[in-house]
Amino acid sequence: MKNTGVTASQIFRELDQGKWKPFYLIVGEEAFQAGEIFDRVKAFFASGLGYESFDGEYLDGAALLSSLQEMPGLFAAEGESKLIYCSRIDKASSGALEILEPYFQDPSPTTCLLLTAAKVDRRKAWVKVVESKGYSVEVNEPYDRDWPKWQGYISKKLGKKIDTDAWELLVESSGRSLSVLWAEAQKASLYVGERTEIHREDMAQLASFGGDTDVFAFAEEVLCRRGASALYRFHRLLKSGENEVKIHSILVRQFRIVDLCARLTRQGITDAKTLASQLGTHPFFVPQILGQMKHQTMEQLNQAIHLLAETDFRLKTGGGHLFETFLLPYFSMPRHPQA
């Protein structure tokens, strides 16, 4: 039986009960939820035999297999276990996955393998085995009906109550990106200090400082390939204390919207209302998105999205920053001939 459709809450409940699976596969590109699952699983194994991490794109299958099969040391406590993490397993070569197939069939009872992937083909043999012996959970941006459910979770995580009006403003001002919302909620929590509640007036006051406007203006400069002004805005954002993860999240969302818009217009869909519906945005913003699209080819959009995925990994592992991992190679691409 495949353990698909499992929720993060179910995984958390079982961990609280001391139960764990040999495999956890996190599928999707929503960074906040993926990070929450990763943190909870890692915390569970924190007192175990150890922790190692691998990157699927550069994966040495034999090295990962050796770590997975390594026996507990002589002085390891009975029942002690360890965690091994492999990000971007969907980028692994077929050769690396072939080396791992025997382990997927017969995992170690003392080792948990946590895997993340942007997407997987569930017809693949290794995916079927991992899902049969472990848990697979999907992480995507919440649907409209799900946002109210996140209000309680974020409030509990902050240790402060977010009133309904403030929450609605948070959702809208974050562009309905959970990672961006979390960054803004943390900022609001710091802003109110020792107060236990966050109100709409607090969010409005924060917005009046102009930080959000600057971030979205920066994204506009990047999409329109205005290198000098984009880099100026970027350094100004960092100097003002803006979070790189938030900046990255906004860039990811905007590039995906422009990429989808380009694909839709190629299909002959040009009506603003229809585009807005497909893009999940207000018709007011469609002309701006079309304007950004004119500065990009499909190949450039694909390259930019790939660079952003690489940057996501580097930011999470401390292996790089937005400037050198994304902005420099992005602005080194040839300009669109019509731009």
C-alpha cells in the first residue's frame, strides 16, 4: 500500500509518539512547509547516531549507500538511530538511483532517509518502493480555502495571536506565498515586541515603511532585466535588513507567473480576465506581467527558474547567497533581442 496523501500533521503526531518511517519523501516547491517537516524530523533524530546530507544533482550513489548501510558504532545505545538527508533526489542520475535500489527494498532499521524533490514520477520503481515503506507528503501553496487554517499554526509558532483583519492583510501582502507570509509574520512579531497580539494597524504601519514596495519593485527590475537598478535595489534591501529568503520567494513566484503567462499566450489566450483567472492574480496586474514577459524568452525563463531552484538549495544549506548564485549568472544571460 502506498503511503501517499499523508499530511505533515500525521507525521508530526507519529514522531511525538516515538514512531518513525525509514523513508520520508517531501514533494513540492513550497519552502515553508518543507522546512517545517525537515526541522521536525531532524529534531526527532537530534540525539541519535548522527546526521549527513547529500545533494541529488551531484549525488554519488555509492557514497550515499555506504552512509545508509553503515552499522552503529560499538558504543551506540540500543535502538539509537540516525538521519540522512538528500535534497533534490529528482535530480539524481539513473545510475545513482540504480545503486540505491537494493537499499530502498531493504532499508536499515536504524536509519531514516529524508528526501526532497520538486516533483517525482510515481510510476518509477524507486518511488513506489519508498512510498510503500515510508511516507510521501506534498507541499504546495495553500488553496484559498486553506489559508484560514494556517492562521492558528502561524500564531502558535510565533507565540502571538494574529487577529483576523491582520491575517487577511498578511495573506494579501505576501502575494499568497506561505514563505513570504512567514517572513512578514516574524517581522510583525518583532515590531509588536512583548505584546501578545498582532493587529491590522501593526501590519499597516509596517507596510507604510515601504519595505514590501521595494521588494516588489526589485522583482520588477529583475524581470525587466534592468541590471544596474536591480542590483542597486538589492543592496539597499539587504542594508535595510530585508530577508534573502523572502526576496528569493517573491522572485520565484513572479518568474513562475511570467513563465505560465508565456505558455498561455502561446496557446492563444490573451484576454486579461482569462489570463488573470489562469494565473491566480487580479486582472489589474496582467498588463504588468505581459510587460515583464516581453523581456524574456522561454529559454531564459527556464534558465532563470533553474537558477532559482539552485539558489533555494544554497540558501538553505549556507552554500551561497542570492547575489552570486542567481543575480550574477542571470544578468550574464544575453538580452532578449526584442527587449
